[in-house]
Amino acid sequence: MIERLGPIAAKIGGAILAMVISSGLALADAKRVAMVVGNSIYQSVPQLPNPSRDASSVAKMFKDAGFDVTQVINVGNLDFKRAIRKFEAEADQADIAVIYYAGHGIEIGGTNYLIPIDARLASDRDAEDEAIPLERMVSSADGAQRLRVIILDACRDNPFTVRMRRERKVASRAVNSGLGKVEPTSTDTLIAYAAKAGSTAEDGQGDHSPFTTAILKNLTVPGLDIRLAFGRVRDEVMKATGNKQEPFVYGSLGGGNVSLVPAPAVAQEATANDVKADYDLVAKIGSRRAWEVFLNTYKTGFYADLARAQIASLTDQVPKSDPSSATGNVKTTAVEPGTPEPGREPNSKEALDWDRVKDSNDVSALQKFIKRYPDSPLAITAQSRVQLLEQIAREREERARAEREAAARAAELAKLQAAQKKAEEIATRKREDEERRAQKAEAEAKAKAEAAERKAAEAKRKAEEAENKKSAQEAAALRAESERQAKQAEDERRKAAEAAIQETVCKDQQAKFDELNAKNNETAALDDMKTFAKSITCSRLQPMVAMAIDRLKLDAEKRAAALPNSPQLVRSAQTELARIGCLSDKPNGVLGSETKTALGRYLSIKGQSSSDISVTEALVSDLSKQSGRVCPLECKAGEIAKGDTCIASEKREEPKAATRRPRDDDDEPVARRKPARREAQQERRQSRPEPRARQQASSRPSGGGGHGGGAAMIGVGF
């Protein structure tokens, strides 16, 4: 299996994608520096068209990505060395240092040299004085604390090798056109060649070389792991050159995600084509470490779940150690994803059927494949895909349900607010009309009172005159009329006073209602409004108070739902815990022991304290962001984990010992205990004639043969 994976790993870039990603770098505030060198105008050999353009574009790329860039174009020997010395001081204060060189390079006697534009290389002796050792440029980045990257587009067909004399006649002084392999001596360092060590790279026909074109496109993608970036560069260069030029990277990094440019605060999802391309790239290697590289870059999504299934498949297919090994060492063999187990290769029809459904999102088609080939190793992969698709469908349905519930609540609140606004407008118009009517009634009552007073005064005057001119009877009638009119005037004044008092009360209660209605977010607002409703006497305010109470009730319910450990939050948390494999019970809104245990498992896995478990909106939001299974699968006794399901473990049953029914004539104690019964039965059988069929059977020879032929055989449980 290793021999089969070897060529594939070499084509992908060897150490690039097979390495474990280093720990995630906090690059948002890190200092990043870059030195970019491009030499085109050589004085003693034909000029190169692309290196200066390549270097200018690469320098702009790094500047746009937030790097402090030292750019030198068409540099001679002395200026080249000064630029290196200046960059060395800058790298000592940086977290990440990147060096890019485009131009001629040469290997002499095992030493790599970068060639300034004014170099005179008449013989191999001149390199030490006229050229710059590659090791000097590499070491200038050693001061960077976290990551060092050296990119060399310097493996072009070199004209210096044709003109140089070989004065040192020893094998170690061989002169090669391409640069030789260099393994970094410091940790967290990568050296990327435009072509494999010892081979040459193309300068290209466009504005940039094929290698630099791919670098400009992929190297500074925000959040993209640098080894995946170089993997994309390798594929694009080989495609552009017809597989004639293969970039290569030397060096190693630790575990974790390493990118030259940090992911933005709100991460932009990679396009589906980019994710699928990286997935196919890693699938060519098929090792567990390569899949871990992919997962560190793409932690969620459809292809991330497929990568986890591939890792689980690799774990299941690791062969056991040889028990006959004398040393006791355990040897493991890498297994490609989807490789059938030994002795169970898929037939051609099965392989064709699998090719039709392996990338399908049709659950029914995958289930038909599983039903048709239940014993196939591919059925396990198909079942994993079915489970993944079903999980995605459940998550989609849960999100849609939550959106529908939120929309329904928003519509209900909007409807209530519109009704309240309409009621307030109606109440305002009614209040204004009543105020106008009250003012009019008060004015009319006042006018009537004044008129009654005038009439009473006139009647009194007439009564007084009647007393002088007429009889006493007429005077009495006039006094009675005067008193009646005076009483009527008093009634009108009283009604006007009551109307004024009622209007004053309504104004006071309106002010109180406005004050209470402004306390929308206060906990006691609902209780205060209910108390106010019991004491209100203004009839026009009563419907407005009733609407305000309904609104405050809805607000109180919403606040209660957002409180820690509320039934609504607990139910939402239970739904998410069940989705990520931490809870097996159905959601019921009760924070019981099972739910607390599930939350404790989740918080422990996430490295958070589980001593004081409280279900909050933040916790539910964090749970909803998780993709795939988070809590490890726990199986009951007698079961083993297989992917995301538990299956019964296979147990070999020992063959049961054959039971033998004791024969009466062999069991002497039984014969002694029941002799009378046996003899009586024999006498009854002898006294009765046997049926014809039994007579025929007893007359046939015994199956035992050779021992008298007449002895009857009794079964012994075989």
C-alpha cells in the first residue's frame, strides 16, 4: 500500500500536504515582512523578460496583504548584499518573514548561488565572489519567530553554465543549471522551488512565469493554509506546462492551521469549486495526516463532513499487529479511502453502480446501492454518506422551523403593535371629540345658567312689582316661578361643574397612562398597568389600557423566554445537543440530569468549565454553529462504534455439547427405581397386537448393522 501511495504523494508535493499543520497563528496583530528580488537586466548574458515584472507584482501582492515589503529590482552584487543585511534586521522583529527571488540561479559543487545582474562568472572559481550564496538569503529570515518562507523562481535554463570554465577538477565542483535541494536547518521553515531540485523552470510566454502566476493567485488567500496554497500552485503549474515543470517544497511545520494572511473577522466561505478542488487534492494522498490538513482549513460544510468520514474509514481499516511477531512491534499500513478490505474486491457491475451514486445527493439511490450490495465495503461509505445527507436535511429543516417560528412571532408582534397604534389613534380622536363636546356642554350650561339667573331676577322683579300692584295670590305665583327658575339655574351650574371635574380626572389619568406606557422594558410595568386598570374611571381610556396590558404580557413572555434556563432555551439547547451527538433524549424543555450531563460533555470537549451549567442564548447560539458530531459516540455493552452508529459486536458461540438421553437399560439406578412400571408396560405391549406399520418397521434390519440386527437404536441428540 505504501508503494502504491508513494508516487501519488510525490505528485502532490511530498512534504506539503503530508505534513501536519502547525498550531493556529494569531496573525491579526503580528508583524509580517517580505523581501522581493527580481533580476532581469543581466549585463553579461541575455536578459530575462519576466523576473522584474514578477517581482513587482509579488511585492504589490504582499503590500496588499499587509506585509512590510523590501523590494529590489535588477540589483547588483553590493546592493544585493546590503538589501539582505537590511532585511535581516527587519526579520528579527517579525513573526513571519517571506523571501521571493526571481532571476538566474546556479549550483556549483553542492552550493546554490543567486546571481546578481553584474556578475562575471568566467569560471567556477568566480561564484564565491560574484554571486550570492542561497544559504545567506535563507539565514536572513531566521530571526522571524513563527514562520519563514523562501520562494525561488530561479531554476531557469542558465546560460552561465555554458560559458564558465571548470578550473577545479574535482567531482564535487560540478556545475548544474538548476538549483540543488536544500533542507531548512531551522524549524517552521519552508523553501519552495519553482521546479524540482536539479531541474529547470520555464520563463513563460505571458507577463509572468507559470510559477509566479500561480503564486499571485493562491499564496495570500485569507485563512488558506500555506501548504494547501502550495498544493494549488503545484497543480496549476503542471497543468500550464503540460506536466513538464513540477514545483516542490522542502521543510516541515507543526500541527495547526498556518496561513500567510489571517482569515477575516467574518470569514468568507470558500467557493464550492475551491473546496472540492482541495478535497480532490487531498484524496489523491489519502493519508490521515493529509485529511487533518484539510479539516484544519475547512472545519465545516459538506466536504468537511466527508473528510471526517474518510478519517473514520482509515481508522477502521488500520490492520492489527501480527501476533506472531517476536519483537512485539506493531506495523501499520496506510489505506486509501474507499479501498475494499482484502478478499472482498468489488466486481465490475458493483464498481459501475458505485461510480453512479458515490457523488450523488439522492438518499434513495444510495439506499438502493446498500440494499443491493449489503456485504460490500463500499456500503459502509454509502451508509456514512446517507447519514451525512440525512443530518444535513435535519439541520436544514430545524433552521427552517426556527425561521418560521421567528417570523410568526414577529408577525404576531407587528399585528399587535398595529392594532395598538390604531386603538391609540381612535382613542385620541375620541378624546379630542369628547373634550370639544365637554367644552361646548360647559359653555351651554353656563349660558343656560346665566339665562336662568336673568329669568329668575326678572321673575323676582315682577313678583315685587306684583306685590305692589296686584293681589297677594299673583305675587305668590310669581315668587314660585322665580324659585323654580333659580333651582333650574343651580342644576345647570352643578352639571357644568361635574363635567369640568370629569375632564380634569381624564387628563390626570391620561398623564398617568402615558407614564406607565413608556415603561416597556421594565419588569414591573405589567403589574403597574394592571393596578392602574382597576382604578381607572375615565371611560375613553379603558380600551387603550386593555391593549397596553396585552402588549406588556407579550413582552414579558419574550423576556422570560430569553432568561437563562428558560424552557424555551433549554428545548433549543436539547435540540442542538441531540444534533451533534451529545444527547439521546427527546427535547422536553426541562433541565434534567441527562441534559446537564450532555452539556457537561460538550463544554469539556470545548475546553470550557462545566462546574456551573446555565443555558443561555449565547450557549444555544454556540451549539447551533457546530457542524457534525462533536461528542464521541458511546455504545452500550456488547456494541461497537461503526461510523456514527453502534452495531452489535460479533461473538463466537461455543458449540453446545451433544446431550444424550439416558437409556433405561444403561441407567442402572433408574432401572432399579422403576422396574415394576417397565415390566407392566412390556406386558401390556405384548398382550396387544402391534399395528401393521410398526410390525413392518421392527422387521427391517437395524441401521447399526453387524451387531445382531435386532437391537433398536435410540437417538442421542445428534
